[in-house]
Amino acid sequence: MGRNTRGVVLKRFNGNRSWVKVCAMMAIVGTLAATNLRAQQQSLPTLNVMPLPANAQPGSGELAVDAKFSVALTGYSEARLERAVQRFRRQLARETGLVLPQESETALKSSTAKTAATATLIVHTAHASQAIQELGEDESYTLEISSSGAKLDAETSLGTMHGLQTFLQLVAVTPQGFAAPAVTIQDKPRFPWRGMMIDSARHFMPMDVLKRNLDGMEAVKMNVLHWHLSENQGFRVESKKFPKLQEMGSDGLYYTQEEVRELIEYARDRGIRVVPEFDVPGHSTAWLVGYPELASGSGPYEIERRWGVFDPAFDPTNEKTYKFLNEFFGEMTKLFPDHFFHVGGDEVNGKEWDANPKIQAFMHANGLKNNEALQSYFNKKLQAIVAKHGKSMVGWDEVLAPDAPHDIVIQSWRGQASLAAAAKQGFRGILSNGYYLDLGWSAQRHYAVDPLSGAAADLSPEEKLRILGGESCMWSEYVNTENVDSRIWPRNAAIAERLWSPQNTTDVPSMYARMDAESARLEWLGLTHKTYYRQMLQRIAGHSATPQEFAALHALADVVEPVKDYAREQLAPSEPTSATPLHRVVDAVSLESDEARRFGALVDKYLAASCKDDEAGTALRAELVRWRDNDPALESLAQKSFLVREVVPVSQSLAALGKIGVSAMDYLILGTQAQPEWKTDQLAALTELAKPKAQLLLIPVSSVQKLVEAASGGATCSAK
Amino acid sequence: MGRNTRGVVLKRFNGNRSWVKVCAMMAIVGTLAATNLRAQQQSLPTLNVMPLPANAQPGSGELAVDAKFSVALTGYSEARLERAVQRFRRQLARETGLVLPQESETALKSSTAKTAATATLIVHTAHASQAIQELGEDESYTLEISSSGAKLDAETSLGTMHGLQTFLQLVAVTPQGFAAPAVTIQDKPRFPWRGMMIDSARHFMPMDVLKRNLDGMEAVKMNVLHWHLSENQGFRVESKKFPKLQEMGSDGLYYTQEEVRELIEYARDRGIRVVPEFDVPGHSTAWLVGYPELASGSGPYEIERRWGVFDPAFDPTNEKTYKFLNEFFGEMTKLFPDHFFHVGGDEVNGKEWDANPKIQAFMHANGLKNNEALQSYFNKKLQAIVAKHGKSMVGWDEVLAPDAPHDIVIQSWRGQASLAAAAKQGFRGILSNGYYLDLGWSAQRHYAVDPLSGAAADLSPEEKLRILGGESCMWSEYVNTENVDSRIWPRNAAIAERLWSPQNTTDVPSMYARMDAESARLEWLGLTHKTYYRQMLQRIAGHSATPQEFAALHALADVVEPVKDYAREQLAPSEPTSATPLHRVVDAVSLESDEARRFGALVDKYLAASCKDDEAGTALRAELVRWRDNDPALESLAQKSFLVREVVPVSQSLAALGKIGVSAMDYLILGTQAQPEWKTDQLAALTELAKPKAQLLLIPVSSVQKLVEAASGGATCSAK
């Protein structure tokens, strides 16, 4: 999968691979997507629901939500739905602070029969969903809310659960109390596969981290957890047949089979399938620590501590490899009930194959011309094993070969063109290119990525159906339990909306407004994306920071973001490993700065009003003054903390940026025009300020540049 | 136990009780304690440890704390110590963000033997503490930290655990990395009973709430959890002998016996005893729902939903009562291993006794002149039951009678005089008067309460030993899982210090500086006192709040506190019950405003410098301007949220306060003197602003008053 789009890999592995081109393309897309946010102040959210429903008709009035709020389940029922209602009530209580009486399971059952007619929210489920959740089941629902009550109807339990989430999102504080607006919603997903991949292998993710992220996925109607469970850096599941996998390959950090079952049940309760990934034949150092006899090299192997693509790979010419994988997959396909089984298959660098005479002899004897052919040979045998155990194989782009069985599913880190080509050959696919959460793209940029755009737009309707959806990916080189939530949320909600809502749902300001609201709601589910930011900043500042010093650090951190894509490796002061602490400013700050986004929107609003919006002008200048004057307190704190000292250059840049911005605002407010030399000097300075420092980018540079250009006659402002 | 100092009780029950006097005294103490904070800028913390150690000698240099940090256990060892070290390492990793390799229990054991000589921190424990932790065990330790390593020595495991907490507090970020300063500490507690009472009965407190608060108690070296488990509003422990207690008396919210055992084990792991309280014969409605035949009234009974003191009481003349209590206490004294067993015994209003002819006849026949005599009769029989089960009885002041056995312990909500009188009669006691966390006192005010002050100061050394220590009390009428942490922390740390540190540890600015640091540390233990504040404010503001509107709400909330003592009941818009939502501003804001405290300290600093500290003057004026101009955004938000609308009058007060303060600052900065009429007008206005609104107090009023007085010639400033 796509670790290979990384700079660090580029440096280490100069093979002739298509990802070099992909990198270049991605950079261009990035530039395009980063164009101005002018649209941002044009519209407000019509309905505070994310993902936006397929169809919504506003009604008049609102439904009061108070302590008497009740839910009745009618039609088909099951324990899972009762749990969903209890969860719904708990979450409603959290989001409103209302004291909703506890309903025990028994009480719920008896009350539903009795009180169906009088309940505030009457739920009707037509029939059960599959015992083992399947791709493409009916997830639709309709929700009607009026001032006197609400009705939720769904074909299956899956739709019911989605509808309950929609209702929760609609509840808001009003001048009269809590209420949900009157509305009629008919909703269903655009794609049947709406996933998130979590890499539990590079940094281990404890159960509570996974559970709260499953809660978040449920809230935004994602329905697949792709669980990346093995890597060079760790093997994370207990195997009873091959216990050396976890005993020697995990540093003791793995999920027991009982925990795996618990998580699958937890996910199923939320309408989420769990697809495990066991990555072979590469990305497999941690397996080979305990079973070096299956490797292509001579071993011994140790758990990898660095990041990147490494040499160790299974020996595809050794029948023992297939015997092992057959038995191991046999165990795992029983443990994971989902119909799909992910085998990775990406990024074999081939060095161990090249260096092993036995493998070379085998290739020669079997007419396998190169490593790609050898991997194809491997994949074919692998697919047969997976199929034998009753599953469909999923793999990254590399597993695709023209003669592969059409049963397999391609997960594409390469992009829509790759998916489209596969679809034409009859293969199903899911898109992940453009949905890598770890690359630090803005929500807007992810939002612009559509599985059916580009080459995929030209597919026939039948071919389009083969594009099942997409998956966001949370690779975990630079995330741990503290900051993983903030790397996933709230941006993941924008991807979830892309995969659920109609294709023409593209209003960016509406998306951001609803994402901000959802971000606050997610906190009541236990997600820590906001909480840990402040705590991590406090750790960086230390206990002896004064309130002013801490405020200075906060102000700086609010407007910077980590460098994008794979620049983090390239700019690392020393080679990062799994032992590298993630406690620096770059680890704490958001991947998308809300402050910078709002500042940019205000600049656009000001310029769009030809600088005649005095309120905006005053607010902008005040913010720029704050940045200009922020450095002394930051530098004072830097005397006390090495973690603050690192960002002094960034702080100095912010001060310089503030100074430039204040000058520009003074021209604009006075209505005088700056001289060309002034403009030249400021733009040159801004170019310097835009360069990364301490692996951080100062985000408002581009907005200040607009002010500089306007002040120099680039806008209609000097005519004021 | 002291619910009776409440205004609401005053309204309902005009009996002839000593608490009327107590209320008056408390009001006076409050006024005295609220005098100015001028001392606050005089000193800095010598050592960032809370509670401050009995003896600490600073060394030179510091001990680097990095990923190679290791701990060796030598001398006596046990599984509990190994868990303590693992917890220590986990907490160290959290507070520094360092990646400390996981040490499995086996690895820890083997490594400790091997690496004792080379470990960074070498721990030596002389011998075991008691299997069931006892009052007065040796809790001392010495901790020596030099630039080359650290040694922790303790007589028992209890001292070792305390020393580990001290080490954790010493670790700080420095210009070079994380480090602990060189120091030699010899430490031991002043009092053997340093407790906190948590009321799990009025609002149920789930296990995770209790556990994280036990973590907090361990951090500040408290050693008793007094667990208030029964009330009119709920009976919270599973009884297997009398299951109707929890089945009919808890709304399903109770601890199973397994959970109780788990919590006791969790506490023991942290050197904390667990003393249960089952309150009889009053405060017992929830018991009598299932067992009305034991009541003095005729029943039937229902779980009480209101707050206050109520009529239901056990029938002390019915032998069935003693049979029941004997069997029930027999079950509970087995479940709770601690030697002390709390029976409450407070606040019987006597109405059911007065109204029951059978009871009146019994009193007459047995020469019991009044209800006090009847309760004495009950207590004597109760004490015999408790003693029969091998325990010492603890009760609130009311259980004291001159002929009671000296084995009992008095917990005093009345005060030091009451304790001193008891000590002279040979009774042991613990102080809770002055430590009620729910009354909203400042940390400084709690800190000033000493168990051995007042009448207790004159006791003989032998009598003084009978005063075992104290307990903070968290009564839970107005706390739930969201805000309970913020009602306990960080102020509880000041009480913990009073009970641990030498009596002459009274430097308030040092206490606040260390408390602020400890408050940040406690977050890494999972306490939510800061987290929920922001989340609750976000709920109050709603999803449609703009950043400016939210900032306005935050700014207002930062400088208000709930009304003090029992004013909340008196000022309640309608009678509060257990179904009343705790989602208002009064529920979210801190009980002690950090912002107001800092503002007050800055005012004092400015005035102490005869208004010549221009930096302070500028900062004060800027803050006052911010308050003056805060209201429009708040009022805009109030249009959207009923929870914000409630605090509009407070916001208007803040604006008026800011305006007055700015005027005063303008006089002071210009060095001109205001006219007497101006002063009169402003003081009159301030008197109005000091009045509670929406059950909130605007805290900086008294500091602004100082500025007004100074501006009118009350200080040396106009001579500038």
C-alpha cells in the first residue's frame, strides 16, 4: 500500500516504479486544491448533518428534546437495535446534559410495545440485516421530524442505526431548550464501501483508541474498519497456531483473539464490517523474526524500528511458505468473519529475491522473468488459499494481474486511473489515493477527491458499479494514542461525506461549517482530538510557564501545521524510529489549522468587499498585531523548555508575518497604495516565511500575501 | 454529616441545632479568608512538590530523564510494588512523551536483580506494610536525587509509593530535555488519616470516576477514601442478604460486590484505605423502600428525588432493626476489610419518632427523655454490633456521647472545638469542617483550616494525637460524572498538603504555584477537571456559535464562580432534584476562578508598586477593556441558546465592571485623583455587581473595588 509515496522511500529505493509519477501528480493536485477559499463565506449549512443526506426537505417548527424524550422500537427487533437505542439515549444525554432515565433492557422491551404510539421517536425496522454484515446491504432510511414527534423507518437494522445518528446530529440548543428541526429526510449511501484503515502495526493502537474511533465512524456512517495488523515493525494479533508471530514480533503489544472478537462485535453493533490486513510477501519483517525459515534472506531477523520499505520478504518459491500461509489464514479467516480478507501485497523491494540463488534458479526454471512475475506467481497461489477459506482477497494495486480471478478487490493507492483500468478488466476496487490522513491535507482537498472522477468518470455504468467506494488511511509512523484522534478527526468526516452523499455535494463552506459542528459532537463520544492538543502544549510549555507564555505558545501552535506529504522524513533532524518521542510541537498541532482557515476566510471576505468591511479590517489588523507581538513571550518560554526552543524560528516568522500584514492593512485601511519596491520586498520576505522550520509550515502566509498584493494595487481597495 | 449546614435545611427544619451558630461562624471565617491576596507575589515555589515534603535540601545540578530511564526495586518486594513501578513508568511516559520500553512483570523482576547497581532510580524498601492497611503505619521515605542517579528508601511499601509520586512531580521540562532537580528529601506525613469522602449516593459515581480520583489522591498522598454509599436518594452497594436494598433503592445504579472488591484492591495498590459509610438511622429513605417494616413511619417509601434532610428513619425501638443491621453489617464488614466502619448517624430530624406512639411509649418506659437520648440508645447498640464484627465505628459528631466506648472515631462537620472536646474525653476524631469541597471555597481558604488550630491548639500532646487528621468532602447534589473532577481538583490538593506537610507550611503563593502545576499533571492521570469545562461550555454555546461568540462565553465563564456555601438552594429558580440537568453555566465553571485570582494578584502587585508598574497597568487596563467590550458577542450568542440567555445579566455586570475598572485605571495611569462623588457612585455600582445572578458571582469585583479606592486617593498612586 502506498507507504512508497514517501520521500524517505524515494531516497532509499530508486526503482522504476509508477509512484514517482504519482508523487509529481499529487503535488500538482495539491497546488490546485490550495487555491483560495473565497467561496467559503457564501453559504451556510442547510442542515447540520454530516454526511449530508441524499434528500432532505425542511419542515416548519421543531421537536423539543427534553427529559421526557422516548424511543420505541417497532417492527423487526433484535438485541443489537436495543443496544443502539441505549447508546443513542446515552449520547443524547451527553450532548444535552439532560437527565434521561436509565432504561434497562427489560424496561426498553416492555415499554416499546406499550408506548409505541406515544414515543417521541418511533422507529420501524422492516427486517434483519445479514448475520455477517455484507457488502451492499440496504442501508437506507427515512426520518420525519415534526413539532409533535419523529418517525424513523428503515429496511434493515443498518438503516435504523444510520437514522439514529442523523437524529442525534440534528439535536441542537435553541433559545427555548434543546430541539431538532422539523425535516423529512430520505437517505442512502452513494457507495457501499466506506472505510477507514487504521495502522495498528507501526504504532500499536490500544482497544480503547479503536473503540472510540469506531464510535466516530458510526457517527459519520462509515461502514468498514480496515485493520492493518502486520508490518515490519510489528505483528499485532495472537495466533494460537503460530504463537511466535506475536511472541517474537510484537514487543508484547498485540490483540488477543478474545479482544479481536470483542472489537468485531463492537463494530458490528455500529454497522461496521472489520476487514483484517495481513501484509505479505513484503512488509513482513515482524513475522520473520519468529519464522526466519520462511524468508527469502538468511536471517536472523529483528523487529524493524525504522520507517520505510525494507528488504525482508517471504520466499515465494518455498512450499513451506504456502503451507504456513494456508494454516495461518485458515486460523485468521475463522477469527475474522467478514467476507473480505486483505493480504497487502505492496512494496516488495525484491532485494532478498535478487540475492537468493535458489530463488533465481526457481524463476529461471519457471519462466518468471522478473520480480513482478514472481510476485504474480505468489499472488495467484495466495488467492487460491484465501478462496479456499471462503473469502475474497483484497490487495493493494500490486496484486492486480490480468489473469487474476475477478473475485479479488483492488485497493488503490495509485488513483482513479488505476481503479478505472481495473474496473474495465472486471475487477472491483476501492480508492485510497487522496484519502491518506497522515499526509496532512486539508479537509477541502480530501473532499475534492471523488472515486468516480478522472478516468473513472468515463466508465460505463456497469463498470462504475465495480468501484465500491473508498477508504481513508491512517498510517501510524507519527501517531500514537495521544495524537491519533487529531490526525483522523475531524477531517475524516469530509471523506465520509464524499463516500456517502450524492456526488454533487460539493459546497465547501457548508462542509466546513458542518465539520466544525461534528468535531464538537465527536468529543462527547470520547474522541480526544481537541483535548490532547491542549495537554500536549502544556507538556511542551512545562509547569513553570506563565499564562502569558502559554498563550504565546498556543497562539503560535494555532496557525502552524506539520509539513505535508512525505516532507517530514526529508526534514527530520535525525532518522525517526518507533522510539522517537512524539511530543514536539509538530506532533501536537492540528494537521489543518482552524485559526488559519478562519483568518483566510476573513481576508477573502475583506478583499471581496473591496476593503470596505471595516469590522473585518479591524479584526484582521488586531489578529496581525497579536502575531507581530507574540514572539517575546514565546522566546521567554523557550529559555525554559527545549521543546519550545525548537520553534523559536517559527515564532520569529510569525512576528515577521504579523509585521508585514499590519503594514499591508495600514495601506488598505488608509486607502493609499504601496510602492512596487515595497511589494517586491514583502513578497520576497513572504517566500522565506513560507519555508518549513522545525517541520512546521506557517499557514497564514498565503493570506497575508493577498493583503500585500491588494495593498500594492492588486485589488480594488485603494480606490476606497 | 453536615448536609445540615445548608440553607435549604434551614428553611425546612427549624430545630434547635448548633449548626445555626456554625453557619454564622462560617460566614465570618469566609469574610476573613477572602481578604486580599497581596502576599501572593512575594515568593516562588522552592520545590515543585505537592504536598510539600517535611524536609528538603536542594542539591546542585539535575538528573536527566530520558528513554533510558530505569528503576530497580531492591530489599523487600511484592507484586504491588512492581505494579507501582509500572504505573510510575507509564505516568512518566505520559508526562514527558518519552517512549519508555514496556517492561513486562517478568522482565521487571529479572532486570531489578541484575541492574540494581546501574538503574537510574534505585528503590529500597525495608519491609512489607500490613496486609490490610492500618491507621498509623510508617509512610516515611527519603529521596536523594543527584546528577548521576536517584535513590529512594522507605521503611514500608507505603513510603516507597509516596516517594515515587514525589519523584514524578519533580520531573520537569528544561532547556536541555526532561530532568529532575538534585535534592535530598526526608518526608513523612503530619497526620495518619488524610482522606477524601466521595458521595456516590446522591449522584451515582461510576467506577472510572472513582478510579481516576483514587489516582489523583495517590498523587497528593491522601490515604483514605471515605465512600458514602447510602442516602435518601440511593442505596449503592449490592447486598446478597438483603437484595431489595439495591434492587428497590438504587434505580439500578449500584456497585456489585465484585466491583467493590476491585475498587478496594485498586485503592490498596495506591496506599489508600477504603472506609465505607452506611448512614443510619436517618438519611435512610432508600433503604426503607425495600424494607419499610424497619422504619419509624408507616411507609410505603420511595427513593427521594429532592435534596435536604427528610423524615424517614429506622425504628430504634424495634428489635428487628438491630437484627437487620447486625446481619447487614456482618455482610459489609466482610466485604470491606478496613478496620474502620462508618455508620453516619447524622441529621435525624425526629419527626417519625415524634409521630409514632409506639416509639413514644418505648421512650417513656425506658426513661429516654428526648430524641437525642433515643439516638444515643440506638448508637450504643449500633456500636456493639460494629464491634462484634471486629471493627471500630466512625460517625459524624452526633454519635458522640460521654459514655460511648473510646474505640469510636468522630468525624466532625462542626469544627475543631467539637473535636477538641471529644479528644479531652478520650475520643479520636477527624476534621471535615472547613474541607467541604462542594461549598465552593477557595483553595486558600481550605488551606487555612488546620485540624490543630482553634480549641485544638490548646490540647495536651497526648490529646492532640487523638486528632487523626481530616477529610475533604465531596457531597454530590450538584456534581455528576462531568463536573465532579472539577469540583474536587485542584483544590483538594491544598487540603492534602494541609494534612501531610508540617504545620508551618503556609505560604499561599507557593501553594498556588504548586497547585497550578499539579493541576496540569493530574490531567495525565485522566482527571477531567479542565477537559469538561471547555466541552460543557461548547454544549452551552451550541454548534452554531461563531468563534467570537464562543470566546465571549469563555471570557465570562472564566471570571465567575457559583454562589458559595448553601446559597445555591436559596437562589434556585425552582426546587432542584436529582432529575435537574447539570448543564448550566453554574455547573460548568470552576469553583475557584484562576483568571480572577491572577487578575487580583496583578491588581495587588500594581497597587503595591504605587501604580508605577506600567507593564502591570497596561495588562490590567487591557483585561478590563476586554471585559467592558465582551457583552455584544455574548448577547448575540444568547439569541441562539437558552443556556447562554440565562447569563446575560452576568455578562452585563461584567461589562459594567470593565467600564468602572477602565475609568479607575485611567485616573491611576494619568496620576489624577477622582472626585469623592465618583468614588461613591462607583462603589454603589460595585455593590450591585457583587450580587449573585444566575447563581453566579462575578469574582473580580473586589479587585476592581481596590482600583476604585486607589483612584480616589486611597493609595499612594495619585502622587505618581
